[in-house]
Amino acid sequence: MKKILALVLALALVFALAACSNGGTTTTTNSGSTATDSGTTAPATTSGKAYPNANADGSINLDTIAHFDNDYDYTQNPKLKVAYLAQAGGPLYQQSADAYEHWAPLYNMEWAGYISADGDSEKFMTSLQTLIDQGVTCFILDPDSTIFTSVVSLMENSGVECHWMSQMSAPRDNTTGDGVPMGGNMIHPYVGFDNYDAGVQVANKLVEWKNETYPDVSWDEVGCIAMAWSTSPPLQDRVDATRDVFAAAAGSDANFFVADCVSNGMNLQGGIDAVSPIISTHTEIKYWLVNGLIDDFAQAAATVIEQQGLTETSCVADFGGSALQMQWDAGQQNAYRYALFTAQNLYAEPILGAVYAFANGWATPDTIWPSWINHHDCGADGHTYPQLRLPTVWLEPDTYQHYLEWTDMYAHASAYNYSQDGIGLDDYSPFVTEVPAEYK
């Protein structure tokens, strides 16, 4: 059951953040040139800086050390081999691999490839040992959560100094007990999101849309639906947050409904099957606000709303957005109006940058991102493993192309094909500057 839940969580979180891309499991090698896979060259510099994103006095800034610095000469350091090894395969993991492959030459690293273990933990361990034997010392690792401690033990006993980060979920030791976080204590830093906060932001956007578009409509006439995947605690946090925000705005949760898709499938049809009975049986409600949870479910809700003729009076938003971007590119507008989004290249950057910082001795897993230590959940035995939050942006019809093309400009990439006219590097920030109160 733990293995199934781990895979569900990984898939769910990536569905919420990244678009499905073509291609399957591959293993590729990059020559290590300073050009990205798209042909964009890394910025040349002769600044002589000792560290990326250094403080004004030249000393290390551990909060920003992992982010790419256009003015730092990464070629002054030894070239290191990096690989991405994942428990599962498919287009979602491939997109992450593409992002790491893009950043590797910019960090003057040699891309050693992406390997999927195809759900086989023994293959994961064997592949990791093989990569180490081939001279790979830097890794992005996403094993089944139940074998994380074994993975770490293999690296520690390999006779080679290895450096790593995970992506899909925080690495934990699976211990249980009073006061122990779900999944166990952290065993390494993590880069990601807070799901309850994501649910709050999405729900607030829905409430804002209602208040601006239909300010005179009584909340008694408004229904709210949270698409759900009940076996995933992180995704359930988004549902709970939606309920809390809606109840506060409406004065009660009487018109709040949950469309649990866990029995129907994590796809468009599964979402349609879960949400259709709710909307079709509550014909007294003409105004719907829907937290779509992930892109497929958001599209499902918008589809059912359109079938019921309620597009004009309804709003769907989610934490995701890659599918919404493609929908808008195709000229399609419906009740799916907003998405809270982080581009994949911005997701991958601090993860790979952290591995690079560890390998160069600039930081350790206990010292990196000191402002981002959640003192209620930072590892056992005195460890201070941080949980860095990623910046998010609302994708909206009038501004989404500007943001997405900015991410290309920032990452020296060509993931999108929009105009860069009028876009500046300071238009958005790759950093989250406000540390959550609960961390302190």
C-alpha cells in the first residue's frame, strides 16, 4: 500500500505542475558543451566571482547559492556527471529529465542520462550502482519512498562521494511514532510546495472571480466543488483548504461538494465521471466554483459545466496549468479560467543547483537554504534539512505568454515559442522571499 501511495503522490504532484510531453523512457548522454539542447549558449563571463549569487562582500549566500547566476563562470570548476533516476517512467518523468538535461551544460555538468526503473525497486538499486561505477557522482533520485534509506546507504557505502536531491516528494525514513511527520523524518532537503497553501490560493481565486463577476449573486446560489484524490494526503490538503475558504466566504459549507476521482481514474474521463453527478443533480445551482486539483480534472469539470450550459456563470481553477496553456494556444476558452503554475525549468533549477553546490563544497544538506528550515519538520537527531518553496504565478489569458516566455529568457531555453518583445529579466522572480510563519 505504501508503494502504491508513493507512486500516486508522485504522479499527482507532477500532474499538478507539468504538462504531458511526448516521449518515453530514454537514456541519453550529452557531450558537456556550453550549449543547451535547444542551441542556446550559456552566458560568457569573466567576473572572477568565487561563488554564484554571492553576498556583496563576496561571501557565500546559502539561500541563493543553488540558483543559476548569469555572472558566474561555472567552467572554472571541475565538470561533474549528473543523472536522473526515477522509480517510474512515462512522459511526466521525461519532462523533468528534459529540464535537468537543459540545465546541466549551463552548470558545466555532463548529462549522463535519465533512467526509469519501471516500477522495479531492485532495478532502481542496480541502475544506481551501475551509474556510480560509470563515474556518475551527482544524482536526482526519485525511488519508491519505502527504499529511500536503502538508496542512501548504497551511496554512502559505494566508496565514492555522491551528491543528490529528490524531486517528486520529500525524502523520508518511514519511521512512525508520536510527533513524527507523515512518512517519517526527513533525511535530506526538499524543493516543492505546500499543498494546503496551494488550495487556499486556488480557492481565493475562485472567490475573487465570483465577487468581481457576480457581486450581487447571493452565496446561497453558489456551489463549490473540490475535485479530489482521497488516498493522497497532500492532495486532500488542497480539498480541505478549499472547503475552509469557501465556508468563510459563503458563511457555511452547505453548498460545498467533493468529487472524489480515486475510483474512476486520474484522467479526463475519471474526472468527468466523478463531477457529472454532482452538477447534473443539483440543477438549482447555476453558479459553480471548482478547484480542479490537477489539469485533467479541471478540464473534466469545465467539460461537464459546458454540457450543462453553465460556462458563463462558472469558474474552474487549479494548481497546474500546462494543459490550460495548450488549450489557450489552440484558441479554446471555457470555464477553466486560471491556473497556479510553476514552469518545469524553474522547478528543476534549484534542485540541480543544490546538487552542484554540495559537490563543490559550498553547502551541505544541513546548511543550504537556512531561511527555509521548518523547525517542526527538518529531520531527526539535530538535522536541519530545509524545505525550499518554489514561486508560483497565475496563468491568465492576457498574461500567460509573457510569463512563459520570461521563463525561457531566464533559463536560456526555448520551451515556448512566443514573442519576447517587452519582456525583461526582472519581470518575475525565481525566488520566494517570504518564509511561511509556520517554519519559525
